[in-house]
Amino acid sequence: MDRPFRILGVQQVAIGGLDKNKLAHFWCTIMGLTKVHDFKSERENVDEDVLQIGEGPHAVEVDIMQPLDPEKKPK
């Protein structure tokens, strides 16, 4: 299939669930990604850990997140 664009790479992947600790166990302990920082926002209803695999221009960020309030959006 001929496309009018080129995919250069992946910069970021976001993965959500109700228990960020289970996600962290898989992505950090089993897959070996490194946590680089965390982020919480009541306005966005998110508690997020920012993980990274790779370095430099080839680094990929994996954001694992859970809602602060599971009854609010995003779910």
C-alpha cells in the first residue's frame, strides 16, 4: 500500500487501568522500563507514572495511569 507519509518512530504510549501498581509491576519489574517521573492532576483525574525505554532520540515514553476517582472521566 502506498502511503503519502512516513512513520519515523513511536514517541509515547499511554496505558490506563484501575491499579497503577499492577501496571508498574509488569512494565518496570518484568519488562525493565525505568520510571523517570510522576504526574498527578485532579483536573484531568489522573495519577500517572512516566516510564522510559531506550535513550536519546530513540527513547519511548510509556505512561501508566489510573484515575484518581474511578467514577469520573476518563475511566
